[in-house]
Amino acid sequence: MEPSRAAAKSPVELPLRPQDEIECRRCDVHCDKVVYPSACVARACPFLYAYEDHGHTYIGCMQKVYAVEIDLDLLRAAEAKREGFGAIRASRRPLPMCRTEVESCYEARSGELGCVNPEFHELPAGRPTFRVIAQLDASS
């Protein structure tokens, strides 16, 4: 076996919190977290900014959850159609108020066992899923 192929198939260490990642390339199916900028407008997200340039209004995310700036008129025109504007690939971890999904490419490449990193598909909840209610003293 060629050394480059052996290195490509070696097991990859999973991160402590895979649900916080924005992409997963641990198998032949490539998954990305995506956000819907139209939801930012509809929800009046406090991190949404707007500016005018050459007679057009552009919007973007102050937290850079998505890295592009979008013409607001084009977004509204697309949202008026049945298909809507659609999603944009997240460029950093989405915030709890973001409308987020996981998009997968090359799903036909998935193995018999399915996803090797199922925690990646867990979307951020905004707070931990557990709560510490008591702390035991080890000296007792």
C-alpha cells in the first residue's frame, strides 16, 4: 500500500465537542453546517448589520457566522418565491438563535454503518445539556 493512501485511511481523533465544528470530513460523505440569512432578517437578529452602497442595501452578520454580504432586495425577492433564498455555508460556529441545518454531499458514499461522527449533526442548543446540582467533597 502506498504511504499516502495509508495516511489518508488512518483513524482521525475525534474532537471533544464535534457538534461545535462547522464541517466534517471524517468519511467520504462531506457534511457542512449551513445557516439561513432570511431567518436573521425575519427574527430581527441583533447581530445583523446593513449598509447602503450604490443604491442597494446589503446585510451581513457581525459575528461572521456567514462571511458574505447579501443584497437585501434580492434576498426578499427570492424569499417571495416558493424555493426561498436558501442556506449559506457557516464560516464559524452558529449562534443559538441562528436557523441552522447540516447539509451532506455525496451521501451515496456512506458506509454500511452510517455516520462515523453522529455528534456533528447535533446543533448547538445555546446552553449545556446538563446541569451540576451538587458537588461532593472527596475528603469525606
